[in-house]
Amino acid sequence: MSKANKGEPVVRMNALEILQQSVSFSQGFILSVLPRGSLQIVQPAKTPETMLKAYAKDFQREDRVAWQAILTGKPVRGSDAWTRDEFESSVFYLQYLQPHGLRHVAAAPLTAPVLGGYPGVAYLCRGPDEPDFSDADLAGLEKAARQLDGSMVDALRSRRQELGVDDTAWSHRTPGRFWVYSGDGQPLFPKESFGLDERLDTQIRQRVKLAVDQSKRGHLLADRVLLPDAWGDLWVFRAVFYRDYPALGKGPVVFVSLQPEAVEWVGVRSGDVAADPELVRLLPTLRYMQHDFNQNPTLNDIAKKAHLSPFHFHRRFSDLIGQTPKHFLLSCQITQAKRMLVARKRELAQIATDCGFAHQSHFTSRFKQATGLTPTRWRRMAAQVTGGAGGTESGNGDE
């Protein structure tokens, strides 16, 4: 196991060892929902490639145990999610578990295994010659998962502070940033609170209905969606439509993910997603873009950091991160511009230059495209939200 980063709990780097101290298992995983709209295995590093890819491609849709743990917020085992006959005839058992020598499964929910607001599970498996998970095993798993969960949340909080990610009133932060809807627009997860204002909530539900309607005409939705809140400020979501998702019931479902700030992706460590070598390979490119965004690096410059061709890099980045490199780079620029606007220490022309825009009008155009507001109007909105002073600096010229 890798050594923990400075300021992070050692437990963060030894998730499966912590679980093994409480419950015996032959194979264990950490799974996480990620902003691209899927559930995948993220730890450990030595996960067989066949298991990793098959789960991400097909079997996440069949995994009742993992999804029941997320939906209910409680530990679940295979015998809780299926009857014995259902389980032994299920696609998940016959085509995924059994070929890998596994028979029994149990999962406990985790709040944020990789990114804040995106849930996951601690997932344990036993072979056919081992006993099923008992009630005592589930209790031990729940206790260990809570310990692990607390350490993961603390580590994320520490990283956010180190990276300067602001939980200000104007930042796009909610308790959760992942939502699941049924085909008829009903929320499946979470059911108690969405943490979004009424305008956003209404628009998301409309988008879900649109996705279902489009699917009936043969169009499948997997879109980057910009929606304005009550202030007119744009929030960036990714909506992914599944024609069927057996783990969540019959019929279609739509996953809606609020996209993390670019700097949050920069805080992801290779150990967090060690089971996915392709994603690990992309992490240096995220840090490079965050550090050098004001130098306007080209796609070729960025792709070299991952030792990939520009074409292959663009395709894999979009698939794995849930947004294009161009959108990620713009996010880096806009986040820094917002901080400088709120600080009110520079005029717009200087902010444009410092953030890598060609000139002030280019900055204004791109900022409005990303946020729905001009820089001056956005700053006034932020001041109202935070209770600060309004007004503009001299020489703005953007409205």
C-alpha cells in the first residue's frame, strides 16, 4: 500500500485492510459513483482487468446489492437483494460472480469514496466454499464502513482546504451531487432532499422527461447540460439515460450528476482510483491543466502528459472524466476568474489576461457562455448572495 499523503489519515490508504479486520472475505472492492454517470470499481489496484471492465460496461446495471446499499443507506447482502432462486438464475451471478469464483456478496454505503457528493460502497465477496455473510458480519461491515467513511470525508475536506476550494454561498455546492430518476420522472435517489433550488429541480425533471421521450424516437441521451438557478447562474450537469437498469427496477432510469469543479478533480489521488489504470493515467493531465491553464496549453500539449495521441486522449478523457478537455480547461479559467472577481482587486482587463483569455471581450464572451452572466453581473450576484457590497470597478465595459 502507498503511504498516506501529508495531513491525510493512514486509513484512507488502507481501505480493504480496515474492512478485513472486521469481516473476512476472499475479495473486496471500493466502488464509487462518478460524474460520468456510472458505478465502477475504484480500488484495489490489483483488480483483475476482466472484472473491472465487465462491471463498468454491463454489470453495474445488474448489481442489486451495491445499489440497495446506496439507496437505503444500510448494509446489504445478496440474500437481502434476491431470493435464492432469483439470485442463482440472475445475470449478475451466472455471468459475473460465478466465472470469477465468487458466490456471496455484501455491501455497505460510503458517502464519498473519490469525490465529495458522489456516493459508493464497500463491497465484499466470498467464494462458493465459504459461508454467506451473517448478521454479525453485516454489523461488522457497517462499523468498519463508518470508520472508513469518516476518514475518507476528512481526507476530502483536508484536500479541499489545501487546494483552496471555496464553500462560499455562490459556489455550486450541495449535500449531494448525484441524482437518479425513474423513467416517469420520479426520484429514486435521494428521496428526502435534493439540495437544489426550485428552478433547478424543475428543469432537471423536465430534462429527465425529455430524455425518456427522445429514447422512444431512438435517441439516447448522454449530455452536458447547463441549467440556470434562481439567480440566472448556470450549473453544469451531466445527464445519462439508461434504457433499462435492472438493479433499480424495471424500465429506464436517468442519472444526473452535478459536475465537480476542476480543482476537485485535481485533488483525486492515484490511490483513490487505483483499480482504473486509464483514469490514473489521466490524473497528471488534470493537474497540468489546473496549474498552466493561463498558458492556454493545446490538446497536443496536454495529451503528451498522458503519452497518448490527441485523438485517443480526447476520447478517453471525455469518457472517463465526463467532460471534454476543452470544457475542463475552461472550468479552470472560470473558477479562477470568479475568485478574482469576488476579491475585487483587479479590473476585468487584468483578470482576462491573468486567466489566459486573449482580451477582455473574449473573457466576457466565454464567461457568459459558461455562467449565463457577464463578469460584472455575476460579481453583483455573488455579492448579493454572500451579503457583500455590490458595485463595479472602473473600466469594466462588459455591459
